[in-house]
Amino acid sequence: MGKDLRIKSQVFSDDTMRAPNRAMLRAVGVTDDDFKKPMVGIASTWSEVTPCNIHIDDLAVSAKKGAQEAGSTPLIFNTITVSDGISMGTQGMRYSLPSRDLIADSIETVVGAENLDGFVSIGACDKNIPGCMIAIANADVPAVFVYGGTIAPGSYKGKDIDIVSVFEGVGKHNNGDISDEELKNIECNACPGAGACGGMYTANTMASAVEAMGMSLPGSSSNPAESDAKAEDCAAAGEAVYNLLEQGIYPKDIMTKEAFENAMTVVMALGGSTNAILHLLGMAHAVGADVTIDDFNRMQQQVPHLADLKPSGQYVMQDLHYAGGVQAVMKLLYDAGYLHGDCLTVTGKTIAENLADAPSLSEDQEIIAPFDHPKRADGPLIVLKGNLAPRGAVAKVSGVKVARHTGPARVFDSEQEAIDAIRQNKVQEGDVVVIRYVGPKGGPGMPEMLSVSSLLVGKGLGEKVALLTDGRFSGGTHGLVVGHIAPEAQTGGPIALLHEGDNVTIDSDKKEIVAEVSDDEFAERKKAWTAPPLYKKGVLGKYAHNVSCSSQGAVTDYKNSEDD
């Protein structure tokens, strides 16, 4: 087993009072020798409800084998997952963001209750990754995250397609541009197998961020789901946890503010999802790192956007894998002075030490632009502030040619109302579509508006109509969209006080979002405003009453008086 480890689970072999505990574990195959070893959990998000996670049962077995061969006693346990792509555009989307915290709480519960000494957490779909990482931060035992991997692109008429192609196909179909048969063909060819959505959407964004942070093994974020390399990632992660136990390295030693800045840097360079801001804030809160929403604008000003990846670009994560992967991108960024090289990682080495052995980008690749000809000179994720979003709002401007838009507000109190108006051609070029009461509390659950944004893109209005919301957007969203408006409508934020026809300006250069409404007028409207009843039933009710503002990561483990 190597040197004698001081492990929590040793209590089971040292204390005669623990005979009943040992009896329970013997029934699942634990032996006398096993009781002398560190007990390592394998937290699996396997499920048949989504292609993102359909293969993770096999990956968990690989991680267990790696942990066992390293000298641990591994035990697999499961947690939930939901599919954003399946719940999108339905009331089910309200459960998506709350599932992040359910995943985190359930993993932490098992690790704490079973006295596990460390664990490997394997996640794939959007909320799995931050959920696993929040659990890792809260459990405070040595741990490694493994990404289940990206799906391969689908193919139709000789072109790569993915799940976003289907959402945008609905808009084209509604506009009369494609037939029923063509939409069905797109639907049937978009998702060819296991793995998370293939572009630089939320899952691939968060996997890349976690690798940049040093909490997953080098290269693992870009290895495809259906590859031998992915099984090897999991086996190596099982071994790595034992190494972390030997060295006494804990998540808080790795997840420092500088590590979060590395994550932000990689997200900006790759053109990642707006959800990265929400999730990185939630992870930072869990581990106690001093990260605020304003840090994202600071990093945005410093880091160029280099990657030609979907949704605004041409390529998918599998293409980046073949070009050298996230490690090659990190090596490029580190050599140019953009990354903190002295940050510790789950290898027990620093970022700089890991990157010394990393591959360089292939010479013939066209996915990552050179620094002297970037896709954009600064990062594509912007935090906007102004009288409509005093605590911040988030926009992704990659591929968006319009830097400033002013137009009349078309106000909707639900996603479905907006969808109906767009499908009936009641939204016109120049309008500012506002969907409110869909924030963390108001949704409840802060649902994503991919159906709306995709409908606008499919109808040719992607940059001719602005779309604002206190809800979220999918990582697959592109166009003139602003989400996470805070404070949200449910708590009386200014977005709740907008009237139909109020002029609203979005200016990405100035990082402003402003309604042409005076402070006095907003104050008068506030006097006449009444909050809708807060949802009370079940998991959504618990979430609505406990979740914090999106500008703080929409976390649920403390109550913020500003949100009352």
C-alpha cells in the first residue's frame, strides 16, 4: 500500500465497536485486508435518460479498477442526472439548475456518511460537472473529477450537425425554409452515440475549465466519450486519488483564486458558455475562493478569443481533440504568459510541470487562431451592468457583429408567451424581447431559453432582435442575447418594472444594459409592483426559498438577505 496513510476509514479495522459497520461492508465484498486500505468512492452519474451519461457505468468500473490497483478499497455509488437537451422548452427545464445542487449534496452526503477517504467523480451532462465539483469542494477530501467526454458530431448532407442544429431547424421549419422531412432527417442524425453535446457548449466548457483549474487529469477534458483514452482517464483518476492521499493534497490546495483565473482564461480563449460564469461562481463559493462576477470582466479584457468552435464557429470538441486537445491550448496560453504556471494540480505537479510534457497544437489545424489574428482581441463573455441589471448580466458576443442595439421592449412573463409571439410573427426586427420571472427564484430554477433563441436564429432574426432574460441560455445559444439579469424579477429587480415599449440599449463595448427609464420612474413603478407568490412545492419550492442571486452563482447553502 505504500506508506502508512492516516485515513478516516481506518476506524473500521481498529475499533471492536465497529464490528457491525464491518459486517455491513463484508456483505458487499470488503475483506480484512481491504479494511486496512483507504476507502475511495467512485461517484457515478450513469443514467439511461441522456446520451451524455449512458456510458458512465463502464467508466466507473474503470475508475474502480484503477483505484484498486493503486492500493485503495473502491466503492461505486450513483447520483442523478437530467438532460438539458431533453427538458429544453418544457416545464422540465426548471429542474435543470437545481439538479446541480442535488448532485452536489448527494455526493457530499455519501462521502461524509460512509467516511470515505477520497473519491473520483465522473460527470458528463451540463450540471453534472459543477455539481461534482461543488461536492468535491464541500466534502474536503482528496478527489479527482473525470469528464465522461464529448459526443461525436452527427452528419447530414455532408455537414457536421449536432443538437443545436435541431433546435435551429425548428425555427427554419416554422419560417417555411425546410420541410417536415428535412427536419426529421436532421433530428435523426444529430446525436450518433454516447457523450455530451459536441460544441463548446456548457458541458465541454466546464470540462475544459476544470482541467485548466487542475482538478482533472491532463488531456482528459477533450478525450471523446467513445474512445479507449476515456476509459484510461478513469483508471488513471482512480490511481491519482491514492497519490493525493499519500501527498495530503486536498481540493482547497488546488482550487485557489489563481486556479479559477486559469479556468476563466481557458473559457475565454475557447469561447465557452455563459453558464461558466454561474458555475465557476458556485464552485468558488463552495471552496471559499475569493472570486466575484467582476473578476470575469477583468479576465475578459486580458484574454483573446482564439477558438473557432460551435455554436458561433465551425468545429466541435472532437476536432479539438484531434488537433491536440485542451492541453495543447493550455500550453499555447502558458507559453504566451496567460496562465499561472505555479498552480498545483491533481497530478501532484504544477500546471507548468504538466504542460512541459503536453503536446503542441498540430501544425495544420485551423481550430485555434494565432495570437496575432484572434477571433476577437478580448474574451467573448461579458458582464453587463446598468439600471436594468445593477448586479450584473451576462452576454456572449462571439460571432455577434452587432455591438450596440436599442429598441422597444417586448415584455413576456413566461418563455411560452415569447415563443408564441415569435412563431406568430408578432416580434419584429429591432425589438428587444424580454422574458422575465424565470430567474433562480422566479422560474423557479432559472431555465434556459435555447428554444427561443434558436427560433429567432432559425427565422433570421438572431442579430436583428435582442433577447433579454433573468433566466439562462444554453451553451448552444448564439445571437444577440443577454441572460442572468440580476436582481431577478421575482425579487423586484428593475426587469420586473419594465413596461411594453420602454426603450432598452445593450452596448457590449461599454458593457452596459440600460432602460430609458429614470430612477424616479422606476421608484414609482416599484411602489405599484407586487411579487408573484413564490413556488412552494417539492424540490423546486425548496430551491426557490433558498437559492441566492445568479450574480453569486445561484448557490443554495446560505440565505442572502439582499435576495429576500
